[in-house]
Amino acid sequence: MVGRLILVLGDQLSPEIAALREGDKAHDIVVMAEVGAEATYVAHHPKKIAFILAAMRKFAARLHDDGWQVAYTRLDDPENTGALGSELLRRASETGLSEVLTTEPGEWRVIDLLDELPLPVTQLPDDRFITLRTEFADWAKGRKTLRMEHFYRTIRRRTGLLMDEDAPAGGKWNYDHQNRKPAQNDLFALGPLRHQTDKVTDDVLDLVEDRFGDHFGQLRPFWFATDAAGAEAARDHFLKHALPLFGDFQDAMLDQDRFLYHAVLSPYLNVGLLDPLDLCRRAETEWREGRAPLNAVEGFIRQIIGWREFIRGIYFLQGPDYTRRNTLNHRRKLPDFYWGGETHMHCVGRAVEQTRDEAYAHHIQRLMITGNFGLLAGIDPGELHQWYLAVYADAFEWVEAPNTLGMSQFADGGIVASKPYVSSGSYIDRMSDYCSHCHYDVKQRSGEKACPFNALYWGFLDRHRKRFAKNPRMAQMYSTWDRMDADTRDAILSRAEDLRDRLSRGTPI
């Protein structure tokens, strides 16, 4: 039997992944490569690069111990060609094996790269996900709109998660109305499990510091798990200590608490160190055994089998051109404060600072602070897409692009979201304590001290009235705007125009 090269990518670190299941330890050779091109096609956060490289090295060692032949290329290997395609060609030349077997990558960019190789490449479906690409396409076929809630109920029924026979547990499909509590700063939250580094990780940290020290983000301290055992310990820590209050405060933000009761398990899920269905079943067990309330468990499970699976389905259904969508024709350059430059907006400054330090911010910080500001200010969604992809440890294009371009920026024209996720400063004030520390006054709509979110919010609605005025979910917003007197509206729009002008000139706001 002639062997094959089995390519395992840095986000495919699961021993039961399709290509390894189909492989033959006696004849096939696993190829894994740390290549500069994958670390720099956007300037990834140093923590993200270190997390993936350390996890790759440990996974390669695990495969070797399990009897696989592994051809592993380190970033500092003098033979390293610097790109995935050329590394596969180099290994094919060295081994005499010309056929490549892999599990389908999670980005069109890598799929296209493999399709263009002068080698026969078989890409197997990635069945670590609960829904295959073809299954999502079948579900979507013939539907006028694609809504996560409908998809979510289908997957609940299929998996049996939180189901009592044919009915949802507790009689309701979701408990969002219970999960929007603002947090108080005297909450006691342990935060995610922090792991000590070891020799493998320390070596990677030194290498990343040397090669990518100029990328945005703090490399140290580094506390992510980098193997399956560590990821499972982080999972168990969350289920025991944080899940019971996760639901209540999942949308809350606190100035002095970066994590609250969030899991911070998405990096481990997205590289394959945790299994999504197993994680959901363990969360369900916490409810059925009385250790966590239904609103928390349902909210957590919905993020995984609902949003995570739905978003991936959208990414592949829409095709490789999706990342170029810009329905609202927003063209403004990304402001410097997204990269740590000066801003007087405390909420934005804190979200960016946390992103810099942790390669992490939770979904409301991403959606309703950095994303909300970008949409209100008319920032180019492509630039925001590149930023989100670069700065978060859990960001891979299949999950990041639809969340940014669809959910956050409405750049896809409503494929993901039925309305733009925009708000004034009042939402941020209600869900956080950021505004009490801010240079601006969240209660003011116009004038130099007015919160920029306020004027930009009304300016966005006015600017895009033709598109959104008939949207039933936005009728109340326009009704409120129309009830304001002309002088008030003029003052707000003048403030909004001034803010946009300052952004265009690169003046801090």
C-alpha cells in the first residue's frame, strides 16, 4: 500500500478528526507545519500565535506517542519554506508520497490554497461540528430568511439537548429575558482557570516574542491551556464555578472585571481541544442534577449549537466573496484607538485594553462597544473584519467573518441579523459601570461633552432612514427621533458630523 501525507492544521487538534480516522499509521505520514504566512496574513495577536503553536507541538507529540509518523516543521527550522503549500510540496519530495488527505479547512483561503496545489488533495468533511456544511445547506434551501432561532430549535430536537420528549425543557425555547441583568462590582467571580506554562510553551513564547513582538497585543503573562487535559480542566472549572451565574450576567460589563462568569472556552473549541456536543451535554447535566439553573444552561448551549453552528453554516453557504460585503457602503478607515491609540471614550478604551492584554473580550464588548461604534461611525467593515480576525485568540474566519460582517456591521444586508445591532450610550450605561468613569456625559446627546455613541446613533438612523425606516424592529427608534423638535435634531446631527469629521482627520475622540 502506498502511503499518503495527512495534513493536520493548527485548528484541527482532535485525535478523532476525519483525516486521522481515515489514515493508516503504518503507511501514512502526518504533516504539521508552523509557517510564517499563517501568522502574518493578518497580524495576529502574539497570544493567539503562541497558543496555537504550543498546542500544535503538544498535539504532534501526542500523535507520535500514539504510533503516527509525524513530519513536523517548527517556525525556526532552517528548512521551513514559510507557507503551507510549499511545506506540503517539500514533504512530498522528501517522502515520495504525492497524495494528500486532510480535513476540510475552516477558511476559504486555505481551501483554495489546497485546491491549487499540484498534488491530488482529498478534503474530508469536518464532522467535529454538529451540522455538516451540506446539512446546513439543506436546511437553508428554499427559506426566504435564515434565522438562528429556527435553526437552533432544529438542532435542539435533533440532539435532544434540553428536550423533554418533543417539548423544550421548562416549556420555553430560550430564556433571554432572564439573562440581561447588569452586574454590580461586588460580584465574586473566580474568572477562567489560569494555567502555568511549561517548557514547550516557554520555548514558543520566546520564539513568538522574537518573531512577532511588533504585533498588537501583550504576549505575557500567558495562561491559556495548550493541550486537551488543560482545556478539559478549564471546562470543568467553568461548569462548577461560573455556569450557575453565567446566564444572569452574560451581557454585563464591569470596569474592573474582565471575565465575570464567561467560559473563555471558545479558543479550545475552535482549535479542537474540546468537543462542542460533549461540552453541551456536560452543561445539560449540571442543570438536570440541580447544580445550575435552566436560564444559564440554555443560554450557554444556545451559543454553541445555535450561534456557533449557524454562523459556520452561513460562512460556507455564502461563499468566499462574503468577506467583501459592504451593503451600507461604509468607507471610513479604522481609527487608531482600535490599536491602542488615544481615546476619551472609556468603554472603548477598556475594551481595546482588555483585547490587547488578553486576546479576549466577551460577546457584548465585541458587539455593543467596538462593533457598535464601528457601525455607527461608518467604518469600513472589511477593516473591522481584519481587526477582529487579528486580535482575538478564538478568531478563525468561519466564525469571525459572519459575526463581524453580518451580526455586528450589517454589511451582508441582513443575512445574519434582522436589524442592525446599534445603540446609544444608554445601553452601555445600563449594562456596565463604564460610563461613570468616562470623560463624556452619557446623558447628553449634543455638545462637546456628549457621549459620542449618542449623536452617532441618531446620525446613523437618520443617514440610513430609507433602508431601515420600514423595518418593524426599528419603528420605535424612528418614532422617538421624529418626536424630537427640529433644533434638537439639528444639534445632534451637527455633533455627529463633527465626530465623523474628527475620525476622518485622525483626531482622537
